[in-house]
Amino acid sequence: MTTEVTLPSTSASPTARQVWIRGRGIALGLVLLLAAAVAIAVIRSDARHGELDPRSADPYGSRAVAALLADRGVDTRVVATLDEAADAAGPDTTLLVAIPDLLTPSQQTRLHSASVQSGGRTVLVSAGSSSVERLAPGVTADPATSFDSTLAPDCELPAARRAGTADTGGIRYTTTHLDADECYPSERLATLLRLPAPSGDGDTVVLGSPDILLNQELDRHGNASLALQLLGSRPHLVWYLPSLADTTAATEEEERSLFDLLPSGWLWGTLQLFIAATLAALWRARRLGPLVPEKLPVAIRASETVEGRARLYRKANARDRAATALRSTTRTRLAPLVGIPAPQAHAPEALLPALSAHLQGDGQSLHALLFGPPPTDDAALIKLADQLDALEREVRRP
């Protein structure tokens, strides 16, 4: 019959419930963070699909304005490479750059060189500080965006005066060009600029927000009127959607580091996760108080010592060492009970005859019990412990 022994829990061996109680806060936080990340990714992937694409009918696409321009005889052509955009620039063409910040510095310089002398119109949509200074020299993007989305024109530009209020609130700009039209101001800074070319009839329009071009915003205020006048002044419209697959950026991209290629949102998200992990570590870290002097040696309960050693033996599968320890301790306790000196307690020729005479038993079975081979499994080890305990009780019985 095999007897199972359950060791009592101590402070060194927390239960599963205790582990769960200690770690459930961190686990819940990680689950919520993961759920929020998935939800944001799903929302952004659905809502922003085809953003500023004149072929997209999604809320953030621009198919509606392209259709209105087509009714007025303006043909729209979508290009995705810098070569196509630069070659298309001309006096009868409006070149719209949808996301200028995606262009590399060398691409921005080349695009400006191709468009400034073309005699046509170039429209930059939401050009930030990383692109506007190269694509429209003399213009600076303010770091603070507009608080209001709907603004009044407050300028002499005919297209803006005819359109009236529009959703141009976004990036705000300042310029050193004295002949520039500064429209739709927010806190005295313009959200729409028109810069005449140094020579010819061409010009550059810097638009701080893409809202007037989006399907879901086109029917609000004067958005449609302003969009049609800015993009329909010439018979041809080239809609440039910069792409990361553009080979003209390959040489420069190879020189950039991995961190330069990561979007800024990922870098900020990683920083926030690092701060959260640091705060969690400080929250869960052990608080060390002042040093307290303690007399040595420290008394430790026998049960803790036994349990600790047993766990070490079990972890290492050291049944032979455990059996040797059990047999050695039993022989040490039995020797004085049968009149054998302590130095001879581990000698079979001295201990076994004395035990046989005391118990009137079989010396062969006692030899296997006290000096036999190590057990082959945990059940045999438990059985050996039970038999040694029973033998010691039998010897001590009066």
C-alpha cells in the first residue's frame, strides 16, 4: 500500500491562489492594453482605408471631389512615383501632393525643382515641418495646430472669398513671402497659403488640413467650393500619392537607420510601455526597511528544513540521496536503542545482529531495509520511509 504525503505550505512556497492574487493586477493591465491595441488597429484599418485616394469611396477617400471635377471637364490621374509626378508638372496641370511628409529630403528637393518652374499649380496637403520648408521655401509650419476646424477666409484670395467658411483648421503656417495670400487664420496664423511662383503664372498652395477633400466632409460649409476652385483651375489634375515602394528613395532609405523608418507613433508607444513597466516594477518591488541586527545562528523550524531539503531532492530526482539520508538517520537513532556504539551504527556486521536479537526477526529483510539499493521511483521512496518509521517504532516499543 502506498501512502501519499502532502507537505504543508510555508512562506517559501506560495499557493496558486496567492500567486494569482499578487499578479492579477499586472495580468489585467496587459490584457486591457492588448485589447485596446487590437481595437485601435481595427478601427484605424477600417476607417482610414484609402485615405485621400481619389478612387476611394470610403469616408476618408476623395472620390467625390474627383467626380465633381470630372463633371467640370478636369481629368484626374493618380500617380505613385516621383518620376511620374515630376514629369507631369506643366502649365496646364495642377499637381496635388497628398502626403508630403512621406517623401525623403532628396525627393522633396527634386519635386520642388520640377514644379516651381512648371507654370502650373502645386497643392501641398498637410505638409508638416519635415517637408514644407523644402517644397515651399520661406514657409514654416507652426508646432501647435489649430483648435478650430471651421474657419473664415479673412483674406483677398478670390477662391477663398467665394467659398466662405471651410474646414481648413489643422497645421498653421507662417511665411516670409510678402505677396503670399494668407487665408483662414487661426490665432493669427494661416491654415491656407497661396505663394505665387517667382516667374510665370504658376503658384503653390499649402493646405493645413485634408478635410475639404474628404468624402464625408465635402458637403459641409464651403468645402466643396474651395476644393473645386483650388484643384479645378487647370484642365489636368495629377494626384500624387507618395508610396514607400518608390524606387527613387531606395538609395537614401538604405542610409537611414531602423529608428528613422519607424513611425513616430511606434516610438512614443514603446516609450509609454517602458514607463509603464518601470512603474509596475517599482510597485511590485520588495520594500527594504532599515537594517535590523539579528543574533546568529538563526533558529529555523525543523519542518521548514525538512520541507526545503525534500523539495531540493525532488527537483533533482535525487531519490538515492534521499534514501541514503533516511537510512543513515534511522541507523543513528536505532544503534543506542540496541546497545551498539554510535561509531558502529553504520556497520552491517555490528548493527544487524543486535537488531535481529532485539526483534527476533529475519536479518536478511533488515539488511535490505537499512542497507539495500536506492528506490526506483517516488512510490518506492515513500514506502521505504514508512517501513523505516515502522521499524523504529517497533524497536522503541517496550
